[in-house]
Amino acid sequence: MILFAPDQFEVNRRIWSSIISRFCVETELKNYSSDEALIPIVGRWYLTVLIYLWMGLLLLLLPCVTQAEADLPTGTGTLHGKVRVTKRLVSQRMRFRLYQSVDPQPPPTIEEERSDEWRNIVIYLEPKASMPDFQESHQANPQITQLGETFFPHVLPVVKGTTVEFPNEDPIFHNVFSLSRTKSFDLGRYPQGASKSVTFDKTGIVPVFCHIHSDMSAIIMVLNNPYFSVPDSEGQYLIKGVPPGSYTVVAWHERSERADLQVEIKPGEDVELNITVPITDEETSEQ
């Protein structure tokens, strides 16, 4: 979405008007107003008219800030880095298929397993000073999809107050539920093409399961603030718009020890912080 800075539309309009007026002087069209100069002119000045017109339109429609830039508060910092995964964190998990009619997910390669483990890691910030609670902005609700008797994604971090959708893409029934103290729910059985939702209004970890398929599981992390990130397929993470201050950077994985690091964020500063999950040991290898 394109936004304009305050009064920028009027500024661009005046620039455009100035360009047209200058064109009128240069072409000796002194009897025409700026608006009348927009009338197509056939002759040796036709190409000049088109050039000036396109320049004016570009200035008029020139985006001054993007949505991302508008959403970033001024005076904030950025945290980025790479997550390293140890060999003992990458492990095979046994699957038992109850319905042979459902297309199974192909067995992952070693590279895909490592990439999956990166996507199951959450990097989030815990401020040392008090910070007001945040509510999820009005965006499309995040989803945990049921496909191939599997939840996708396996780990989903959200801000407190977020509503999560649980669409069923399998040609069989599923029954999504959780017995977590953070959020207990049971969505009942529903077929392919249907979707149900849950709003998470308390912070904490919510394990999610299926009553019908015992090997299906997912985790929803409900956090107090939006300063978190899930590493990409190469282990890179990025957290933007962080208010200045001292933070504990937490690297979380369901089968790992929690890794805590300290960081200081200053206005306009881009901090690089590489993280190892779990804590470095003899089997650690750069991924």
C-alpha cells in the first residue's frame, strides 16, 4: 500500500503546476493557463508536451513513504543475525499414518530437516524495563493449516489478542484441541474446506493436537509484544522497529534449552547478534 506524507500531495501538485507553467513560457503559449496546456498539441512541441506531462504525473504520484516505513516508529533500532543449529537438534520423528487415502508428505531431505528446524525456532525480545502490552493489528488472521495429517506451520508465534484460523485441507475430518492452561479449547470435528478459529488473549505456550490423529501436533507461542522473528530457510532472522533499551534475546525451540543473550538497542542502530540453538557443544556445526 502506498502512503503520502502530510501535505505531500499538495506539494507535488504545485510542482506539477510549476512545470506546466514553465512549459507555457518556453513554448510561448502565454495565452494558455496551466490547465489548458494539458490539451494535446499537434506539432513540433507534441513530444515536449508528453515529456512534461509524464514528469508531472510521476511527481504527483510519487510515493513518499511505503507502508512498512510508515509503520516503523522513529527513533527505533533493528536486530538481526543468524541462528546456528546443532546436529543433535536435527532428529527424525516417527509418523504413523491412520488413513492411507491421504497423500503422505514426502520424506524430508537433510537440508529440508534443517530448514524445518529453523522454522520451528522463535527469536523474541524480553524488555528489562516495563513495556505496555501490544494487541495484534487488524490484519488477516494467521493460520495453522491441516494438510497431510500435519499442522503447518508447526510453530506459530503471535501477539496476545490474535485470532488464529485452523483450516482443514485434508479429505478427512480433524478435531483440533488444546488442554493448555494458557488457552484450552476443542473445535470439534469438521471436514475438508472448513475452518474454525480461536482468539489467544493470554501469554504463554499453547500445545495443539488433533483428537483423531494422535501424532499431529503444533505449538502457538503467545507473546506480549511484536518483537519476535522466525528464521528463514537459511537461518537468518530480523526484528525491526525495536524501541531503544536493554533486552534479553530469547531463542526458543521445543526440544532445546532456552538460549538467553543480552543486547542494547539504540535509536537508528542495526545490531547483529548470532545465536546458537541449543547451547554450543561438541556436535555444533555451522549450518
